[in-house]
Amino acid sequence: MSTPRRVVLAASLVALVACSGEGPGPNALRIPLINDPILNPVLAPDIGSVLINKVLFSALVRPDEHLRPTPDLAESWTTSDDGLAWTFALRPGVRWHDGEPFTARDVKFTFDQALDVKSGSRLRSDFAAVDGVDIVDSLTVRFRLKAPFAPFLSLLGYNAGILPEHRLRGRKLTDATDFNRSAAIGTGPFRIVSASSGSAIVLERYPGYHGAVPALDQVIFRIVPDVNAQVAQLLAGELDLVPIEPANLGSVERAPGVVVARNPIVQHVYVGFNQLRPAFKPALVRQALDLAIDRQAIIDGVVKGAADLPRGTIPMVLSGYFDGSLPAPAFAPDSARALLARAGWRPDAEGRLHDAKGAPFALTILVDKGNPTREQAALAVQQDLRRIGIDVSIETLEFATLVRDRVLPGDYDAVLIWWTTPPDPDQYSFYATGQDNNHVRYSNARVDSLLGAGRATLDTVARRGIYAAFQREEMTDPPVLVLFYPRELLAVSARIAGLPALGLRDALRHTERLSVKR
Amino acid sequence: MTGFLLRRAGHALTVILLVCTATFMLVHLAPGGPAVLADPKLSVEERTAIEERLGLDRPVLAQYGLWLARVARGDLGRSFLYEVPNLRAIGERLPNTALLAGTSLFLSVLLAVPLGLWSAAHRGGWVDRVVSGAAFVAMAVPTFWLAIGAIFTFAIALPLFPAGGATAAGGSGGVLGRLYHLAMPAVVLAAVTTAELLRYMRSSAQTARQQPFIRVARAKGVRDAAIQWRHVLRTALIPVVTVLGIQIPRLVGGAAITETVFAWPGLGRLGIQAALGRDYPLVMAITLFISAAVVIVNLAIDLAYLWIDPRIRMDQR
């Protein structure tokens, strides 16, 4: 259509709109989701569902600004001496969004479903240590554990929102379509007003909320699949809070009325080397690779400063456990070459590394397609490793293909990927020998015993010592090559106040504190 | 006539079955598999349970057999990604797609037919030159680019229109609110269709003008406007109507991009996300639905020829 016609059309429609009273209520927070969520914390398979469920559903505990579990639906709790029984006193007077009282039956129902792998539960492995839940009285529940499990409290506050038994009992969770799509009720500070497929889910203040009175009238989750469109909507004043990539920083930082928060999150981005491959089995080789990477250059150049230098796999944001006294990773290509020489990799005349039989040191790094930050980080790693004589190629694949066809079956040399973990230092399932999530097939007997002890030790001081020892062990036998601890870039409309300095996952547990500046 | 319709219905069913079989094989051959299984954090136990629940542990051919049997019973299955019956997922999005595609098709016909006729009658005139130039630009520019450009121009730089969505974030906003949100995506989606229709209309009207019966009409002293509207238009519309039929699936497919950029809750976007997430049942349901729609529209268009052009008779086909 040619320009004059468009202008005429625009002008006439503007006239229409002027009388239609268009525009969101001023006292609202508008957040994008890329897809229709599943409004059930036990079933939620994706980040979008997790985010909205944190607003709708409360959990027994929630993380504070230091990610420590604090009371929410549970007022207090005690642990038996053997660490096998956790008893929670529930907050009295809490009501579901439909007015029904919240009781111990809801807690038992939720965890019975979460532990039943046939229910469609995505929380089963988080709570694999739980043997069962007993109702002591209407406001007291007791969890029976198979073994002492220190991360238990953090996991209760992570994704385990409590479901209403009176709405869901007697049928399969996956069949409760209306609940899961539009009629969910929780005990959170906001309740559902309307949900329209592919469009938006509108929540309003729940006057009966058990915590502080929510300051906002509404929280609106708009379905906007494209990240560039999300940024455009933010700039047009139609969204208030958009997680962005470093590549979007330029367009957002210059925009008036938008501020960018860089909040640390519980995540480590790494290059994992498949230790089923003989080349990556020796700790010496992985130590050398660790020394060959200029992480600061990646943090400055690729991530635009929105990341912290790593020291092992436990992120800095877990301040109670992260050992900051450890040295920052060195960038020392010469030392890397020397270590590799000790491991039997000799340079030829052109500086390319070969083993004793003359085979070159070659590897392919897998990276997921479509994320510019990770694709560029892979390029930087490729250049750094080439500099010490390793022949590196890069293969980009769709994320699902990368995971299911290559990483899970162990059909890869190296992969640039990340773990987002609960706010707890427990990494047993990632780095202990033979665990399902140990995709790099790392195996170190001392790490096995440290990580085993770390999840079984409830005493905080003793636990801190264990993870400090784990981080030291990682310096000499790194399970993966940690590139950085990313910060979540949140482009936030300047009119929004009260956003905690946490990743969105945890910040949204405190939605009642958010407000609009007047 | 009845024989013709039965024959066409038979063809239609065969086409739909072929399309569905091919789609089923393609989505299952595509690497990666369902996104619901892509979370690297799933334990082996959880992964196995999901595969069993969704029937993914069976061989592909067995899955296809089951799918066909269900469709024969009128059951389109449930979506992996959204845990809802596919028919409901499609039903929720269909009105939005129909509104967007319908509006943009309407805009296209409204502009392309008279402008094409005029251009053919006044070849080389300024209207012809301007319109042809604009048409080439519209065809050359990718839709997503046009969409993003439109958002930055008319939603951010000049805040005249909303940057996305089908309604205001807080609620419905009524019919005017819908129109306000519809304007940009409909115009962007109409751009290419209009351009192509216009080119067809122009050349087909030109051919029609050279037909002997036009000269006869002119010799009989029929007025120019009457020649234009009664004789040229009807003759010229035949190829244009054919192209229009081809546009229907393209509007749904092309709408997927427009729908994504404008966050318009339509069927095309649902289909793209289903394909990306390897939501097999939803991909199949949408494929079945769209192929049926295309077959039916084309049948309708074949019947429309009869009405448009008196020279076409059933017995000739």
C-alpha cells in the first residue's frame, strides 16, 4: 500500500481510537511471555509457565533478596534430629482465590501429585528424596524423607507452588484443561480475571492475600513470541518488563523511560567436554583448556559486561556458599600449552597440536541456534583454542536437537550450554558420577563424596566448608569450562518501582511489593 | 453436476490424506523431537514417563495408525505443548486468523481490481507507473521487515497504532479497539497480496481488452465504462480468481510471520510454534484443518468460474 493512503487510514483510525478509551489501566505491570502458559506449577514445562505460576501460586517458603528461604504458606518448621522428618506449621487464615480455606490437605495433594511421575509432574526429580507427606492436623504437615536432604527448603521455595485440592482431586492434572488454561486459582497476591489464548492473561489484586496488600491493581502477561517485538512493545509503552539479550542493549539503553537492571541469577554458562572421549578424560587437559580462554574478553565483548568472572560451578549469587577467596581464572595460553605438552600434545612446525601417533587435537563445539550471545561466545572460544593449536569447529543446532540427538546420547566433543539451578549449592545431579544430568560424564571420587556430603549435611557452617572444598577440587579437576555467571538483563519501564534485585524467576515471588510511581 | 461434485470430493479426500501422511512423516523425521522432552534437566525416569504418556514410545507407523483411527472418530488429539484438545486450540485462534486474513484479502481485492483495470486501460500513465512501482517494492520487501518497519514508524516514532496484540492489554476495548489493533497487521499482510493481484489483474485485463468481442462491443457503440465493467472485468477476473484461491493458504502461512511480529493470536503463529516445538498432534491437526480449507476453497472457486464466465460449461471440464 502506498504511503498517502496509509496516512489517511492511520488518521481515520486514530480518530476512532480517541473515542474508544484505549489503553491499559495505569496501575498495572505488563510482562511478556513467549507462549501460552500452563497454569499449574506441578506440570509447568517452560519458563513462561514457571513465571506466571510464581505470581498465582504461593509456596510453603519463598526466597528473600539473598535467596534464603523465608516463611510464606508455612509459618515455621522443625527438622527431626536425623534430618528425615520436616514438620511445617501452616499459616492460618489463608484463603484460595475462590474463598475456600487453605489447609494441610492441599499440601499433601500437591506433593502426592508432584511425586507421581505418571501425573505429568515436572517436579519429581526435585523431590526424589521425599518418601511421603502426612497430614498431622489441618494446619500441620510432615514430610518423610528417604535420606537427609539439605536443598529441600530451597526447592520448596523454587517451583513447588501449592495446588488447591478441592478443585483438582479425583482427576488427572493433565485433564484439568480449564484450570490449566484459564481458571487456575492459587493463594498468591494476584488472581486471574481473564485468559485469552495467544493474547494475554490478566490478573488482578487478590484482596484476601495473606501477605502485604499488593500495590498494583493488575499484572498482565501478554503473549508476544518475538523478542524484537517485545522490545518494540516496551519502547511503545505497551510492556513494562522485558528480559533482553546483550544485543538489544543498544536500542533499549538510549530509550527514554526505560532502565536496565542487571540482576545476578543462579546460572553458569559453560563449555562441557565429553569425558567419554579419551582426549578430555585427563584433568590436565581440562585444566589447560581452562587456562586458554580469555573470559574477560568474552564478558566485555560478547555479553557487554552483563556477567561475572567465574570460580567454578557455584555461582557468585549464592553468597553463603560461593568462595570469593579463590583466584579469578587466569588467561595464560603459554601455561595451557605447557600443560598440554605434559599431557602428550606436541605442537608441529605450524603450532598445531598432535598426539604421539600424529593425530591432530581436533574438536567440534555444539551451540544452540538463534541465540547471538552464545553463538558469539562459541566463536570466541574457538579462536582462543585455535591460538594454542587446537583445531576447533562449531556446529549450530536447534536446542532440542542439540540436547536430544547429541548431548543426551553422548554424541559430541564439546557443547556450549548452561545450567540454571535452584538457589542452593547442591550440584550432585550435575557433577556426581553416573547421575542423569551429568552429561559431560565427569567422574571424580572426591567430588562424589563432597557433593554427596553437601546434600546430606543440614548444618550450614559444615555445609559451607564442604562446598569450599568442592570449589577447590574444581580448580585442579574442572568438570566443565565455566565461561561466566550471567546477569539477567531486564529492561524495565522507569515507572515501575520495588523490583527486587533478583532474577525474574525469584523477583516474581514478590509481586505484591511492585508498584507504579505516581 | 452431481458426478462432478462427487469426483471432486474424492480428489479432495485423496489430497488431504496425502498431505497428512507426508506431514506426519516429515515432522517425525525432523531432528530433535518434541520440545517437552528437550529440557536437559529431566531425569531418565521423567523422560520415560512423558514418552509413555504421550505415546511416543511406540514405533512411528503405529503412531500414525493410531492417529488415523482417532481422526476417523473425529478426535484430533491433544497438544503436547499446551495440554489442551487440539480442536479447542484451533477454535480459539481461528476467529483471529479469519479476521486478519479476511480483512487483508478484502483490502487487496478492493485496491487491486480497480487499480489493475485502470492501469490496463491507461498503460504508461502516471497511475500505472506509480502503482506498478509500489507493487514491485511490496513484493520485494520481506514481510517481517515490513512489519518491524511499520512498528517502528507507526507505533514508536509516530505513536499512532499499538505495536502488537489483538486487543488492549487490560481487556477487550470493543469493536473499535479491535479495528485499531487490526489496522497495521492487516495492511502489512495485504501488501504482498495486493501487489500480486494487481499485476495479474493488469495483465489479464490487458489480454481481455484485445479479445474480438470487446471490439464487437465497441463497434456496436457500447459505452467505454460499460465495456470496462461488464466485458473486460468479467473476462479478466478468471485468472485473478484462481490466484485468489492460491492466496488462501498463503495468507495463513504468510500470516504466521505477521502474526508473530505483531503478537496477533492467530492460527499461523500457533502452527509455527507447534512445528518448532515438534508438537506432533497439534501440527497434524492444523495441517488437516488447513488442507481441508484449501481443498474446499478451490472447489468453491471452480464453481465460481461458472458464474463469472458464461463461456465455461460443465461438459467442457
